Amino acid sequence: MPHAEADIGTRIEQLYREHWPLVCGYLLRRTRDPHLAEDLAQETFVKATRALLGWRGESAAAWLLSIARNVHVDYLRRNRISLPLPGPDELGAPEHATDDAVAVRDVLDRLPERQRRLLVLVYFDGFTLAEVAAMTGRTTSSIKTALWRARAAFADMYGATR
């Protein structure tokens, strides 16, 4: 069994070396606090170490960023911090007098799953286009195009509800 433990240790070390900048960068953008981002990144890799045996070998970047997102959400919940919904203007909707969070959520719920998921990953979860591309196995340019289309669909639906 010592050989298996060494193999797991090597895999974790490799994941850490290859993906620390990605995970830490994501968390830094979300927290805007370098010390907190490093703490949450460390927690992410601790959780990844515990979950390594259950990992099915999909994209390491997607797997680690999902863990990092969950670690960040857990941190926000523990500290009772809430993040505001993005405004309609951030999602490409026409400007209106009020930022109606209920209308934003309603329109998001009516979008096709792929478009809704893309908008959530970018505007709610704070992933960059490159990170979403790594998570989905697509190119950054295809994600950029898909995001443009998702924003246009959101804007059309949001405008129709006003």
C-alpha cells in the first residue's frame, strides 16, 4: 500500500503545482483579498486531496475550480456575506430605472440551460472566459461567442418583460 499512497501524493503535488495559480487567481478575483484567497485556495487543495479517490479523471481545472467555488460559497455562508445579483446592464439588457433582481432571476430561469449556466459561471461565479473554456473543454473564442449569444438572448427576454 505505500506505493499507492506515494502515487496519490505525487498526483496531488502535480495538481497543486499545475493549478495553484488558476485556483488562487479565481479566489483572488472573488475575494479581492490576497491572504483570504490563499487561505481558501489551500482549503480547496485540502478538500481535493480528500476527494481525490472519488475524482473520475475529468478536467482537473474544472474539478478544482468547482471545489474552489464551493469553498468560497461555504466561506460566504459561514460569515453571512451575501453577494448581489449582477444588474441587467451587466448581462447586456437594456437600461431601466431599477435593478430588479426578481426579473433578472426570472429571465435567467427561462433561458436554455447552456446559456443560463454560462451566464451564471461568468457573472455570478466570476470565472473568466479562459477558466470556463478549461472547465468545458472548449476554446476561449467559442466561449466568448457563446457568452455573446447568451447575453443577447438574456437582453431580448429581459426587454420583453419590461
